[in-house]
Amino acid sequence: MPISARNQFEGTVRSIKGGAVMAEVVIDIGGGHEIVSLISASSVKRLKLKKGSRAVAVIKATEVIVSTDLAGDAVDD
């Protein structure tokens, strides 16, 4: 299925931590990088996701939040 989002990362499902409503899915995209996504538990079932399965992480963001407070360092005025 073609989609317009350009940020697509193919990878392998490393882990799935399921809850009653939401699940945390970790996708290994190579090079020591992972993408972590929270999706509905029903989507995990519908997509038949399991550890070791191939998946594509599609990122479509309208905003990015940036902070200068690194590792809890206090920010001086």
C-alpha cells in the first residue's frame, strides 16, 4: 500500500510489551537504532506482530519538541 509519508524505516520487531489496551512495540531498524511505538493491543493482533517479524515504522509528525535540559541539568537564567 503506497503512502505519502516519507519517513519509513524497515526493521524487525525486537519486543512487544502488551497491556490491556496499549502495547509497546520496539523495532530494530539496524545500525544500533530502534524505534519504539505505542499502539493499540488490537492493532498488534490485526497486524499479526510478533518478535522477529518484519515491520515498517512510518513517522508522520507535525511538531517536534526540543529541550535544552539535558540529563536533568539545571538551566540558569
